[in-house]
Amino acid sequence: MADAVIEFPTGQVRQRLSGAADKRLHTAFAQLRAGWRRDAGLSPERRDEALDHLGRALVKYQAALVEAVSQDFGSRSPHETRLADIHASLSAIRFAQRHFRRWMRPRRVGVALPFLPGRARVQRVPLGVVGIISPWNYPIQLALVPLAAAIAAGNRVLLKPSERTPRTSSLLERLLAEVFDPSEVAVVTGDVDMAQAVTHLPLDHLLFTGSTGAGRQVMRAASDALVPVTLELGGKSPAIIGPGYDLEQAAGRIAVGKLLNAGQTCIAPDYVLVPRGRELEFVEYFERAVTRLYPRLGDNPDYTSIINDAQYERLLGLIDDARRRGAHARFINPAGEALEPARRKLAPTLLWQVPEEADIMRQEIFGPVLPILPYTALEETVGIVNSRPRPLALYLFSHRTLDVDFVLARTRAGGVTLNDTLLHAAQDALPFGGIGESGMGAYHGEAGFRTFSHEQPIFKASRFSAARLIRPPYGDRIDRILRWFIR
């Protein structure tokens, strides 16, 4: 963007920030812009070095990060943090480091006949200064995976981590300050006002991960400065158990995907479609799976707390609303513990015979609660999925190729895992992103590199070119050429 429009947000957005926060954001953005004006993008050598150091710093800080995340949640499984935050981030960093030089190679393209023997190529170049606003549910992964992609593409990055995980955000700020110069990566912490101020900056790209409602606000704010956005949102991701599929196996795998991080996962199964008449059978299999996974809940370090009181009360409200409307509920508490609300350990809950007008069928759940919907024929599942906004993920359990082809041809989702849950998002080589109300754009692996790059077309004219034949003054010669072109 031209220097003439590189101004800090003004008006109500800026007024909501305290003087100290306003100065921190202004200084951070100004340093990143100055670095871009001075040196443009990061060199390939610096990208390689930075990604290497980032990976090493993540390993160095892993114990402190695990503890910080657990304190932010109240209780967060250390193994889940190491698996879904530390390992997932490290894998993405190393994948980008191994492959970014190949991704950045210029690509030769053909040249139209009149312009031969000129040459044309497409070169992926960094966008400039990009912004990342990351959420609380996977506070390390959802900050560092897009950061790795942006650095691999050569950008300078402004990161705003979530205010709901303040200890983790503070530690990330310290970690990144050890790896990057302030003109390369800057971290700004603060509340929602800081996040809103970031959305009004004249960035060269903004990646936001959060709710669909917040995504709409981000897109409106970014449109004022014509900032392109990648939105990673959420929605109601269905799990469909196809006719003839082993119900016990499906229930076990859905339980794992649903209860990771206590359901606080944007691609967690949000409702399950079960062959009609087998709903209670699914309930029994699901309860057995939960008992194996979490023999106790209250003092079990493997079972994660709900992030805060507001989210905990929201989930209880969704359950109560469904039951008032006639839904049946099964609360799965294997050890029969008295779960203290102060610890926010919410027992896995199954709901069936849930009316369509219940709040839980209209909102993304984001917790360990799973509605069960029956269907008679597979065609019916397609209608149910398509009656809602397009989901971030779809899970289909079927070994029948015709059934798989039928569902995938007639539905659209951000990503798909067949015969399991969540696993498509764990593949570094697959793009990750939403569609419709579940988001726009994608990242992970090469998709992330492309998101944070501009595919710049470059044409090099030769000394002698046929293009001179189509220049003024026009006359019979150009008429003959045009008749030959347009035939």
C-alpha cells in the first residue's frame, strides 16, 4: 500500500484504546512498515533461519507453554496441548522450512503468438505487512501455524493473540521476541478493543480465526482499507454414520473428536446423523467409549475444563433449552462424581429427539454436547446438511464408495475426513479453510504460503517482437492481422 495511506486508525476505534495500548500498537505497526520500506520481504536465507529458530524456541518453551495454557483454561490436558498445540505447530514450521524454496520458484508460462519470442513467468512474492488475529481454543497452534506460513512467504507479521488466554499470549510474545527483530514480527496483546484496532489497520492481508459473527465484523472493518482477509470461522459440522457402518467404531471415533479439548474445537462434530431406530444404540456405544477415554472427569488431567464461566453457563443454557423443548439427555459421568461448577468440568452430554427450533440446533456448540438426529435414507442426510450454512468440516462413516460419492457430490464443507474425525486438519500438505459462513481462504502448507503471497506476473519483451505490427498508425496491415486473429 502506498505510504500516503499508511495511517493509524482514528475515530472511535482508536479512542477505545488506552494511551499505552494505542502507543504500543502504533509503534509495532510503524516498525514493521519501516522494515518493509527499508528491506522489503525477508530473504530466503532469513526465512530459513527464522523458521529454524522458531522451531527450536517452541521446543525450549514447551513446558512453560503447557503450564500457561492449563492455567488459562483452569485445567487443560497437558498431552492435548503437546499434541494439538506444540506438535501441530512444530510440524507446520518444519514442513514450511523444508518446502518454501520450492514453493517460491518462478513458474514459466506460455506467451501469446504476437509477443514471441518474449518470455513470461509467475513469481510468488511476499505481500508486505500481514496481520494474524488468533483465538483462545488452541492458542499456540492457531497463532504459530499461520505465522510460519507468513514467514515462509517472506512477510512481516503483526500478531494479536487472544485476550482469553493471557498467560499463553504473554509467553508467546516473549518467545517470538527471542526469534524475531521487531521489524519482522510484532506481538500486541490486549482486550477486544486492541483486536478491533488491528482490523482497521491498512495491512496487506489479515487472517482471522474466530466465530462467524466476529468474522463478519472483521470483514466490515477490513473493507474500509480494502484489506484482503482470510477468515477461519466455524459452524455446525455434521458426522454422518452411513448405512451398514460399524456403529460402535463410529461412536468411539466421534467421541475422541468431540471430546478433544472438551469439544472446544472449531471442527469438532457438532451433531451426528444416525440410522433411524439406532439412536439409543449409539448412545450406549458412545457412553462406553467415554468411559474408556475418561474413567473419571473432575480430577482427571486428561479432561479439559471449559475456558471460562461465561462459556460454561452458555453450554448449560443450551442443554436446558433443549430439555425444556422435549429433548432427552444422557449425562455421561463414569465415576458418578459431584462436578464442581467452579472447575468448569462439563460432563459429556448426548441429546436426542431435539426439536429443530432448539437453540442448540441453531448455534455452534463448542463444548462436549452432542445432539443425535435420526435419518431414514442417506438422501435425507444431504437435505439436513444442506438446510444449514456450509460447515467447516464434514465427517462421513462409510465403506461404500457409491454412498461416499453421493454425499460428497451433493454437499460442500471446508474439509472432509472419512471414517474418522478431525484428521484432515492434521495433514500439513492439505489446505485448511472454510466455505460460506464457515470462512473464506485457506492456509496450512503450500496453501498458507500462497495465501500470504502475491502471484506476480512478469513479462520480458524481446528486442525483436511482432507486437510492433499492431501499433499505430493503423491501416490495412492491422486490418489483415485482426481478420486473421478474429476468425
